[in-house]
Amino acid sequence: MTDENNKAKILGRYIVADPKICHGKPTFRGTRVFVSDVLEQVASGMAWETIIEEWHDSITKEAIAEAVQLAM
């Protein structure tokens, strides 16, 4: 494995994939909240305000919007 593979990848303003955090799965910056978990909540029709509450305000509407945009 090269050094390049060990570096965090910035996927957006709010989303990062860091091999040192959650095995490199995309998370919201500064959290261990998986982007995939939040996208599942969005897809199920959960209100964004409720999602934010579920994650104890560790993510924002802007972060959710970025995740949805990147998923398209």
C-alpha cells in the first residue's frame, strides 16, 4: 500500500473518506457518522430536521444536501 492510499480524501466541504476513520468509508467531517446511513434516512423519507436530531446535531442541513448531491 502506498502513502497515497493512506491519505484522507476530501469528497466535499462536509464529507471525507479517511482510512484512519471508519475504515475509509465516507463520513461527515469531524464525525463518525456514515454518509450512507444518512442517505438511507433521506431515502426513507425522514425529515432532515429529524435526521439532524437523530445524530445529535453533529451534521447540518448543508452537509445532508452535499451528501444527496454527491450521491446523484
